[in-house]
Amino acid sequence: MLLNHARALAKMEAAGLDALVAAVPRNVYYASGFWNRNLEWGSQEAQATVVLTRDPARPAMLVVPEFAIASLLETPTWIPQLRVTEFLNTSMLAREPEPVRLDPLQADAEKLYSEKVVGELDPNVVVGTANALRDLGLATARVGFDDLRLAMHVQQELPGLHWTDAHNLWLDIRKVKTAQEIEFLRHGAMLNETGLNEIMPLIRPGRVWNEVASRFRQSVQDRGGNLIAAQKALQFGAEYGGEYFPDLMFADNNWKVRTGQTIIFETWGTYSNYAFDMSRTVHVGPASAEYRRICAAITAGQAEAVQHLRAGVSTHDAWKAISKIAYGLDIPTPKKMLVFVHSIGLDIIELPSAYPAFGRLKDFVLEAGTVINFEFLYFGHSVAPYHLESSYLIREAGPECLHTMPQQLFELE
């Protein structure tokens, strides 16, 4: 199960909540395992919700569009009860009598429907969520929502409901990963590395970069992964005004590899909705002695700094200690080093910090089971930039790197 249920119950208890409602697609997936291709539309309106209760006598409930019942045959949910809603008139269509049966799919869907669905068809997700709360005796309860528009509309159905913003609470619950989540994160890291290893032999002077990016994209997708910003595929590197910039993130992939070029692998993607993210740096042909020295110094500094990433340490305290190491390195303009620690999971940057999380020096405490990305991203251009980033599982005994690709400069012959 993806959900850290024990942690969710403890967090609800600490916040004085009787229940949590997930409506953001990632939280719905996390809480229930339910996923449907329509959730990839990026719609601003919730399509499904989960009501997660604190009282063990009140089981959780999943609210889904009726047409999506069949999805639960492929990806079953642990949640024992469902309510179903109309969605774009698909129920009207499905309920129209027809003499043809589509067994075994129809028989299995009907069996699941009879075992799990309670109540009548609801007209929309607002009424479905309100009725789920009524069914569970929570019509006047204190409930945390991750979608405040949904909360306000549900309250119109349940005037006695007390709702609060639970956006931060869901991120806090997700901070400590379950075994299933860690498995997905490990597999994503492996897919990423496999793709990078496959493209290394292609990176030769004269090669059009689009061919390299296409090969990486194909490698990841063939193995069941997806790429974030798939048009670019390998995020850094582009030309502007006829000049190549190794840390430019424009979508240009039409430049040609040249001798002496520094190329940064910054690779983002997902496997089973869980993100992978890693940085390595390659140099086309032998690097200069000075660039090798800079890269070796940064690599050594990163290896020393990672030991500060331990359970019980706040990311703010870790950042201060690590920045002291980074800024003390014998490299040109050491303060051009971006030291960055971020949690990773269903979001590529999953900061369990107070909203808005993307400000400066946001702070959260590392716990055993947290998975983070730790980055030394050197943007100095006196010689060339050098980026190094890996994913780490925080354990009581210390951080465990999820990647096997060496943390070094790769010089391509």
C-alpha cells in the first residue's frame, strides 16, 4: 500500500481532525491506489476523492466516476466502500439497456460494483463527497481538505461541517515513505540510469543532440516510465544566438555535439507516478587538468556533505553545514554553487514545508523513511559548470544512495 496509514492517523489525531479528504489526483492515488488516465488531463476540477477517517469504526470511502469502476479491476483499492458519480454523461450511456454482454469484463465489473458500491449514483463529485461524509457520520465533523474549492462546495451540502486546509498535512504524511513507495522510487532511479548509460556511446562530435534525447526518451518509455518535459528529455543544454550554454533549459535540441563540450544530464521523469531526478556531468573528449581538479573537489565536498543528511536533522541546519563545506571549496566563485535538498515522491520537488514551499531556506526535519534529492549544482563558468545530484533514502544508520552511477565527471573518448 502506498498510504502510510499509521502516520496519517497520528497526524489527524495531532491536528484534531476527524477525517481527511483527498481530491488532488496525487493524493487520491496515494490514499487509495486509484488511478485513471483521465487524471492525467491536469484538470482544475477534482474527479475523484477519498475520505480517510480517524475512527477505525468508520471505514474509508472512495468517490469515483461510475465509468471508472473498471479501472479498479486493474489497480485494486484497499478501501472497502465506494460511492459513484456521473461524469460527462457516461453513466447515462452505460445504463442504457443493450442485449450484448461484454464478459468477462462486464461480469467482473458488476461483481466489484455489487461488493463495494454504496448508495445511489450521485450527480457530481461535490454531492458524492458530501454523501460519503454523511454515510460515515461526519456531516458535522472537523475535516481537512486538500482542495478548498471542494471544501466550500461540500459545506453548502453539509452546513454543519467544519473544514480546514490540509494541503500541508498531506505533504507531511507523505514525507515518510512506505515500502511500496520506496520500491517505485528505486525502480524509477534504475530506469533513469539505464537510459543514461544507453546514450553515452551516442555522444560524439557531430551528433545532433535531438538523436541523443530521442534515444533517452525511448529507453525510459519502453520500460514503463514517463518523462517530465518530454520534449526536452534531457533538461539542460541549448544554443542561444549561435552559442552553446551547458546549463540553459530552452527546448532547443537541434545543436550538434562538439569536442571539448561540457554536457549536463538533468533527467526528470516518473514511474508509477513516482518521480526520478538525477544530475551527472560529461565532457566530450579529455577535460583540462583545471576542470578535472574543480570537479574532483566538488565531488569530494559532496561526499563529505552528504553525511549531514540524517534522521532528526532539519534541512535548514543541514543546508547551513553543507553550504559551509561548499563555499569553502578551492574552486572559482564557490558561491556559484547551488546547494539544494528536496524531498521526492509523487512530486519531483515535494517539500513538506509551510505554503508557499518554494521560498528561500524552507525547512523540514528529515525522518527515517524520507527520500530526498541532494544536489551540488555548480553554475560557475570560469572553466565550466559541474552538476552532481542523487536520490537518498534516509535511514537511522545514515543516508542510502538509490543510484549506482558513479558520482564523478564522465570524460567521453
